[in-house]
Amino acid sequence: VIQAGEQRLAPGNTNTLLSISGKNICIDFGMAIGNKAAGEANYLSKMTELSTKLDLILLTHHHLDHSGGLPFIAKMNPNAIIAMTEPTGRGAQIMLLDSLKIHSNEQKAIVRAGGEAKQFFYNENDITSLFERTQKIPKPGWYSIWPGWEFGFYSSGHTRGATMIIILPPDGLAYLVTGDISSHDQPLIKGVMLPPKEFFGDRLKNRKIVIITETTYGNRELKAPMADLRKEFREWAK
């Protein structure tokens, strides 16, 4: 949960912590991207009492506002299970290594100018360890991480491999966490609102659902159809 005004400082970060049926589950642990010209620093999602007592860490997609702190939170929870889709894992690894490289180059420039280097949130070994521990979800569907639990992974239409995650504990409420979701079609990804009823089967029978959602474009309506916007962009790029 962000504080008032936090989004005005820098593109915000996302972290959802759930304590369900005796299990602590973290979905995304992002990094906010600061504006160096305005003197703003990058920062990770806030740590809470549950942040070092995690049983499971899940990632909805690879963008840094969702994945940027993942090596850090994984290091803080060496026994936690980590899971994400295969495309998300590939994208996150590229993004995290690149982020670390950018920070390293910036710090070298600061040292050359007579300043003092600042350590990043994690190092390359932390990134390597993260993906060695990660369970890759091969395709949309239902998976059992613990006996009596079911986890559903379904496209959120945002990027390749981006997924909304449905958590069905042995009893009680069902939970749907979408991460970023895009309802309109993109050139390579079909837009999504919710999984079809067929995806759930009878799993939601007699269950109420808690939905935690995020929208890529807030409440702003598109000023024109996507095809027209793409044409406009191509003309601008020329």
C-alpha cells in the first residue's frame, strides 16, 4: 500500500502480502524508479513483520515495479518457495541484471567524480540464487504447491507471461491477485478481463472471492482506438 503522494515522487512499486491458513504469501516485490535529475532515489517495497517470514513468493510479471526487489526479498527468506511463469522468469532475469549493471555504471561515474559509491539492494550472486530456486510454471493452469492448496495461473494480458494468480487454500475464501491487467488486445498479447468460467470448473463453489487488482492505465480512457494510436506513433517516430 503506497502512502499519499508516493506515486508523485517516482513510478511506484507493488507488493502484496497475504497471511492465509497459516501460510505467508508474497506476490511481487517491486522497486520504484526514481528520477535522478530531480534527486529522487530508487527504493524497494516496504518491509513488514511478515516480510521475513514468507512461505511462498510469487511474481505476476517481469517489470521492475513488480520484480525489482525480488532478489532482496528472496535472500531475506532462504526457505521460501518461489514460482513464476517461464516467460516472466526470462524477462525478470534480463531486467534485474540490467538494473544492477546500470547502478554499477552510475556508481563508477560517481567515484570518478570524487563521490562515494552506494551499494545496490542485491548483487549478481543474489540474482543467480533467486533463479536457481525458482519453480517455472510452464503454461496456464492449476498447480499444487502444498497439499490441499490449488494455485491457478492465467494470462493478465499485460506482457508475455504476465499472469493473474488465483489462490485456493484448503477452505475459506478464494483470492484473485491480478498484478497489472490489460483488457485491450496488443500486437502480441490478447487482452483479458477475467478467466472464463471453464477455467475454474467447480472450484469456486460455495466460496467468496477477494480480488486484489491493478490497472495499467488507471482510469484514463484511450483517446482513440489502438490501431489509430499505433499509426500515430509510427508517424511520430518517422
